[in-house]
Amino acid sequence: MAERRTCKHCKQVFCPRPQNPDQRYCSEPACQRARKRIWQQQKLLTDSDYQANQSAAQRCWQEKNPDYWQEYRKRNPDYVDRNRERQRERNRRRREQDTGLVPIAKMDASMAERSINPGRYLLSRVDSGLIAKMDTLIVEINVVSGG
């Protein structure tokens, strides 16, 4: 009797093909799409050449289709409304989490390598209004993690 396995995507039992002894997904189109999507995600994380090729392909497509998203939004007003509502919800959650005005833009998009170099610094209050700086501290800043 042929070996039977459970598909990692749909959880249905299937017989792996003899040509692919390590097969983990059945041959259903949805399961094959899931397998490919997972493979692509892993490849993007681990293969810089693949990542560069995908970025180049996306840029090329965007140059050939510059009005795609404008047209998509015109054809799909429900998408626009849903996206707008979801953005409002994200903004509301941010305000509730932190009233210190958390920026919406990605914080790591274009950061310098390090904003403060390790070393000893003289630390004092700027807004104290005192002439004599009695509350000045010497602090030492060290790198704990390079990430």
C-alpha cells in the first residue's frame, strides 16, 4: 500500500508522488499556491540575489503601470473605504497606546547607523533655569546590542 500523508495546508490525506518523496503538500491548486508563497517568503529572507531580482521586477512593473493603484481605487470604492477605516483604527490604537504622538512612518526606513556614539557625556537639564548647574551628571553610554 502507498504511503499516505497529511497536507500541510488543507490537512487532507494524500499519497505523495514517487518523483517527490519529500512531498508535504497535496496537488490541489490552493495548496500548491500556499507552498509556493511560503517558499517565496523564505527565499526573500535568505537569498539577496532573489530579493534584488524581485525588487527589480516590481520596479519594472510599476514603471509600466504607473496609474494602477489610482485606477484600482476608482474601480473599488469599497476597498478605499475599508482601507480608510482600518487606518483610522490603527491611528486610534496608536493614540491609546502612547499619547506621545507615535509616528506612523517606519522608524527604521532611513536611520543613520548610530545616532549617539558610545562614550562619556555630561548630562544636564536644559529647562532648569538655574545659573549654577548643580544637577549635572556624567554618564557613560555603551553599545549593548548592534541590532
